[in-house]
Amino acid sequence: MSAENKASGQAQLAIMMHPDDNVAVIVSDGGLPAGTLVRDGLKLVEHVPQSHKVALVDLKKGDAVRRYNVTIGYALEDIVAGRWVNETLLAMPDALGLDDVPLATIKAPKLEPLEGYTFQGYRNADGSVGTRNILAITSTVQCVSGVVDFAVKRIKEELLPRFPNVDDVVALEHTYGCGVAIEAPSAPIPIRTVRNISRNPNFGNEVMVVSLGCEKLQPSRLLPAGSIMLKNEAEPDVVFLQDEKHVGFMSMIESILSMAEKHLERLNARRRETCPASALVVGMQCGGSDAFSGITANPAVGYAADLLVRAGATVMFSENTEVRDGADQLTSRAATPEVAAAIVRELAWYDDYLEAGSVDRSANTTPGNKKGGLSNIVEKAMGSIVKSGSSAIVGVLSPGEYLRDKGLTQGLIYAATPASDFICGTLQLAAGMNLHIFTTGRGTPYGLAECPVIKVATRSDLARRWHDLMDVNAGRIADGELTIEQLGWEIFQLMLDVASGRKTWAEHWKLYNALTLFNPAPVT
Amino acid sequence: MSAENKASGQAQLAIMMHPDDNVAVIVSDGGLPAGTLVRDGLKLVEHVPQSHKVALVDLKKGDAVRRYNVTIGYALEDIVAGRWVNETLLAMPDALGLDDVPLATIKAPKLEPLEGYTFQGYRNADGSVGTRNILAITSTVQCVSGVVDFAVKRIKEELLPRFPNVDDVVALEHTYGCGVAIEAPSAPIPIRTVRNISRNPNFGNEVMVVSLGCEKLQPSRLLPAGSIMLKNEAEPDVVFLQDEKHVGFMSMIESILSMAEKHLERLNARRRETCPASALVVGMQCGGSDAFSGITANPAVGYAADLLVRAGATVMFSENTEVRDGADQLTSRAATPEVAAAIVRELAWYDDYLEAGSVDRSANTTPGNKKGGLSNIVEKAMGSIVKSGSSAIVGVLSPGEYLRDKGLTQGLIYAATPASDFICGTLQLAAGMNLHIFTTGRGTPYGLAECPVIKVATRSDLARRWHDLMDVNAGRIADGELTIEQLGWEIFQLMLDVASGRKTWAEHWKLYNALTLFNPAPVT
């Protein structure tokens, strides 16, 4: 990031990310008209919209266009300085080969340990810490969802008021469980995802399951003996709707309520305790990105990621298609060659998965990304990776895996997931996330019932309009009000507050999205 | 079906489906113990559970085991008469080749037209007829689901009481719309599914959409001009959450409420009118099947299917993996060689889809099917196909297609879908289904918010225990109380009643499952 992007007390008109870049991004609301002098000697030759790129020098057809000191494309025609450089003027570079990426070549800067930061969390017997105290009801199959919804409504109305220390009751519903090829090679991904979500720290190891009875995803397959640590029992509690003891619909509801009550009693006995910041497991994600994502929100979140790592916490970043074009940046930052090899393995697997569907990583970008100034997936990826901060990558998770199963309880982790907001969030929940940071440029009302989501707006305009949906305004960086470092610290402090119980806007309105499983296997 | 399966006033102990079969299915609750004389000269040599098969003759290793006059497997060892024939004793036959199936070789029996049957429905301008009067809110992307849920709750509380002729307000939510490869070769399937569901007859051509703004599935791609017939406008009404006019979360909610109110006013002016039974578009499905499915419920539903066809209605049956082993039965019954070729095309496409995921049609059967006496997918398929009745197959739909777009407004249709209950139901909704029949042996509380679902139990035991979830007890056939024909007429009459507004048990309890899209394309 160039020295220009420091808190100046006044907004810049255009921001460049690196001194060697030959484009900069227009900052001003509404863009800037032709004739505007955006820097010494650089006048716009046409209107350039906010968050879009202007050429800083004359470019010849075929010249590399550079942002973040990376080639994001090649000029499809001559482009004079001051012209709007959008996706129609750029040829996308080929995907980076994965065979010869540098493995663990960069010694990440030694980060100073950060001591003394704490939050108020719920300690679990397995060593994890919850930021919320939630009764989760795991379901094996979509068949039971209508019944579980009915039961959850009754639990909230009739039982929850008696258990004031419990924050919420959440049905873990999904469309998996039957009508799927459960023996297919990639079926373990959705199965372990459902399993590991039920183990999320926010549910206090209180696993209860509603099963139909005849489905493919039997409770014994979902939660085999020994796969979970339970608080008070040898086995998870399971209600089978097809159990012969159930006569009449209400008997099913009573079974679920009666089991829920026992779990609520135990959950209600839990209290928040002072826990070190190292107990945080933070999932980073961006969605509805624009060109500001890589200038304001993601760098600030990246700074906060470094603070978390310094405090001994676990930080995950994800989104295969949004790191693919910076694969070399990830593999070189890996702590060991083994970690680098695992990154390559995950990204190569995803390349193959996309190719089997006759697409590639360029399928990622959206109309909104392009309107927001992101010309292609290369430019988008550079802005996305920034949110991982600068520390070494110490571990890699395959989709649906649980961090603690791999002994990962500290440092920066690459959790390999699709970039879909809902699939990524679902897989980060399965990994054991207890706090979620979500940056957005175009704006999305994203939220999860299972875990608090702090939403960071990349632009002040969005933060103003969505003042009761966005938790943080990173546009203040572009406005010259704050440095990246200042906002990074602000986000870090907010994370500790939210982890301690402060509600996010998504929680205030109860705006929650569906769990969305990643199932690369066929349905039947 | 053998002559034994007629209303006899008393239950049979074992039922055979065809005189040439060498196994029969035990009918009695709880099964029958060793020593029971189930037919003249046939004594059980071991306990055989209810709905499981008993060998009627001595079988040698390698002999064909026949049920429905079809080879459902080959004996893996010698099997004496009276022994329990379960999946462990059977080798599954290879899949039927699709290259040399008979094309339109059977002239289906000319069915006598059935005149004078009517129901009270809601006529639509496009010629379709609704069985319910529902405000549906289409969403382009999962991002908006939390907001739409919030709005629907407000609409139900604040607006719906003023519009007593409107039955319900339903959010058409899904996990598609962004983070998906929207240009992939098979992406049209999920896209047209969402589009065509919004055109379902139960929604009165009143399409309103909530869009985020930056998503891949833009409203203009979901509902291109001319793709839908609207009642009072040139274009569908769309609320864009990212629209700059929205300042604060409540302004989004107000936009949705205000648009919903206009649609509710028009929907509220609709009245039920007498419509011929030919306006019914009935989707047939089975789920949680057992060996009784093919003896009781599915044959009765098949008889009702013939009544519907005779009355000029449209009947769909589906579930690729559950007809695959009877492909020849379908192609031979096709009305024309073109229809037969379309069936082959759909089943071959599905073979390829499964193979790409390293599985085949045998991935279909569930633990519950096997417990319920269905040894493999061949046996399951024979029982599944029965629900299509005996009429000629006059048309074929690809997944997500709308019947009326292909000029299909009458007769028996093969709607090619996966067998997953939720995906099949979702695709039948997209096809234009206004009434759903669902048979189940193991029991499932399946329901759809978009369309009434009549649930038929295959066994009296299930119907007794689930007395307030099952709408019809087809077990009375096995009990000797009713013939297939009598129950077929009962189901036909019930369909007319439910189509006229009589509530199903799923509607009574509001037990509704999620829309589940079939997306064979990658996520990104």
C-alpha cells in the first residue's frame, strides 16, 4: 500500500495500491467528471465512476495493467492517461500454474506477541470457547425440517423464557441427508460439514439430533461413536420421528421438546468467563466486493488478523477462486513446505472440480463486482487476499474439516472453501468459527444464526445508507479519517466486544441466511 | 397384479404381484414367525418381517428372482421355499442398455373419457388454474433471504388479515443466485427452475421479486422480458435492496410491504370458480418407500392417474433413478417414437451425470428402503413406476421446464427429475403442478408451502400411528378392506376436494420443506 493511503484528514481523489502501479482507483462518491485533476499532471479524459480505475500513464495495446503491483490484465487497445480502465479494455491473464509455485520461501515477519486482551466467553469441556450460548438442533435430513421448525417455534415460546442464559435455539437444517449419492467419493464433504457444525463452540457440546429414521444419513453415520465430545452422555440424543412410540404428530413434538428441555437446563447453567483473545476462532470473508474492498475494508481486516495472530487466536481465510490468482502469494507465505503443498493440493482439486463442470475460476466475478470497478477475478483476488494480513499460513483445512481435529488452535489458516458467501460461512462454522468478519462493498444483509457476523462496509456511502445493517465503516480510510492501522485496532476491539455478547446488526434484526452445504457429489 | 390382491374382506398373509413371480411379500404387522403356513403348502422356515419377501419355490444359486414379473435379482446361494429373501441374498441385475429399448411399441389401452368432474379453482389469465391463492415472493439470491423472511412475517401480521381471500404469503427462497457458475452448460436448469416456480398457477401470475442488486442471477436474467405472463404490468415488480433510495433497513422492508400490498389487493379479488378436472396438474411422487409402496399406495395412485388422464387432466411422474430399471416399460408406453427418444435422452443424460460423480443408479436405495423390504433399486423402481397408471406417455419435460411452454396441457407426462423428494417436488412445482400426491411406506412429514400435498400411507400401521399426518391409508388394500380401484376413486375424489380448498394435514400443521434446486453445475 502506498504512502498516500494514510489518514490525511482529507479524502484522496484516487488511490494507488503500490508505487509501481499504472492505474489508481477513483475514491469520490459518484465518481469524477472529465477534466478533473486527480493528481499532479493527471486529468481525467472522461467520467470515471467511483471505485473504478483510471490510467496513470499512457498504455500501449498489450501493456500489462498493474494494481497491487500485480498484472491484473493486458490492455486490449492503446489507453491514454486519464482514461477509464474497465473490464472491456483488459484481457485476463492466464491462471498461474500450480506446479512451480514457491513453497514456503518467505519468512513471514516475526509478529510481536500481544498480551492481555480478553473477552467474556463460554468455556467448553473440549477446550473451545463459545461467543454465544445456543441450543442447536442437528437434523440428519431435509425430511424433518417442517417438524423441527414447528418444534423450535414451540421451544422458543414455551421453554426458552425459563432459560434466560441461553441466547437462542437454532435448527441446523440443510437439503442433504437423502436423495444423495452418500457413497460417492466426495460425499464425505457434506457429511463432515453437518457433523462438525453440530460441534461448533457456540453450541456447548450439547448435541441433539432429529432424524426421520429411513434416511441415508443415519445418525450413526453422521455422528459415529467417538466423533464428538458430549457434556453429559455417552451418545448424542436422537429423536427418530419414525420411532414406533410416536403416535400422532404431537408426540413427535413432545419428544423433541422434552429432549430440548434437558439440553436447555445444562446450557442455562453456563456463564461467561474471562477468556484470553487466543480463544477466538475468526472466519474472514468478503462478499458483494468492489474495488474498495482491497483498499479499505480488507486491509483493515488484514491488520486485525495480524493482531489476532499476535494475540494467539486462530484466523481463517478462504474462498478458493478468490485466492487462486494469488496462489504464489499463499504458498510462499506458508510456514512449511507441507503447508504450501496442502494449499496447492486444495487449489488443484478445485481447478479440477470447476473443469469437470466446464468452467474455470473466471466464473467467480459478478455483475456487481464489475459495476464496482473489479475488472476480473485477478483484480478481485488481490483485494480478497489482503484480508489475511501478513502472518505465516500455519495450516490448511479441507472443506468441512474441524480445526481442532487437525490440532490447529493458533495462527493463520487457509480454510479451502468455495467463495459462495453461504457455503464459505457454513464451512467456516464447521471448522469451529466462533466469530465471523464479513466485508462488503456493494452491500449485503448477510447473517448467520449460529455465530455473530461483524459486517464491514468498504465505502462511507454504503455505511451511511445501510447505517443499521453495517457494523463498521471502513470507508473512513478512503475519506482520510482513519489509517488502516487505526481501523484494524477498532475492528479488533469490536471483535472482543461482540465475542463478549454485544449484538451485531444482523443479530439485532435476526437476519439469518440458510446453511448451505458444499456437495460436489451427485444427487440421486 | 394377481387376483389375490382384491378386496376380500380379510387380509392376505403374503401378496404376490404376478402369477409368474417366485417371491411374495409378507403383509402382516410385525411379520410372521417360522412355521406359519402362508399359502397352501408354503410354510415359513424362518421369521420374515413385514413387507419383506418369502421364496415361494426352491431357488438354485444363480436363479432369477422375480417380482412384478420382472427379474429383481439373482440368487447368491440356494434358497429353499419359505426362506426370507433379502438384499444379502440377491445380486443386482446390470442396468438395462438404453440403445435398444422398444420405442412406442405398446398401444396403450384406449381409456374411456371421464366427464363431469369439477373442482373449485382460481382461473389465471394464461389458462392455468390455481388450487390455492398465494402471494409468492421470488428471490434472486440467498443474500436476501433474511430480509425477505423479516418482510414476510410483517406482511402476514399486518397486511394478510385485510385480504381474507389470500391463503398465504410464501417466500421462494433458495441457495442459488450467486457464488455459482452461471454460464456453465447446465446452469439453465436451476435458473429456469426458479423462473418457472414463480409462474406456478397457485400464484396467480402475480410475480414480485426481491433482488440484492449485485448478484449473478440478475432479475433480467431470471425473468427476461416476455418470459412470463403478468396480470397487470409489463414487467415483474422488483425490489432491489441495494437501490440507493434505501436508507436504513426499514426502508427496504417498507418497499417490499408496499409492493406486496398491491399484489395482495389483486389476489384478494380472485374467487374460486367451477373448473373441469382437466385443469388439474398433478405431480406424483413417492418417498420413504417400502415393499408395500408397489402393492398398495402406488397402484391406487396409478389408478387415480388413469382417472385423471381420462378426465383430461395432466399427470406427471418423475424420479430418474426410480424408473431407470424399467426404462423399457416407459419407452414402450410412449405415445410416439419422439416421446420415447426424449425419455431415452433424459435417462442417458442422468446416467452420465451420475457417472461423472463416480456412482450409478444403485446409489438410490436407502437403509429404510432395505428395512422396508426393498432389496435393491430394481425392485424399488418396479414399485415406483406403478404410480404412473397405464396410459400412454404423451410428453417429456427436462428438469425445470414448464409444461405449458411445451404445449403439454393433458395426459401423462414423464417429468425427468432426480428422485430426491425435495428436488423432485421443486421441479414439479416449476413444471406447473397445482396438486401433489406423495406416497410413503416408512413415513415422512413432507409438505410444500407452494402447493397442497396429499400424503398416502402404504401400510395401515403407519396410517394409524401417523393419523394426523397421513391423508390417505392405502394399507386398507393389504387389509382386504378395499380394492385398488376403490381406493383409486377415493383418492381421485379427495384430489378434487383438496384442489377446491380442503386442507391437507401438511397444511393444517404448516409443515413445509425447503425448495431444493437441482444444480448440476459447479459452485464458485
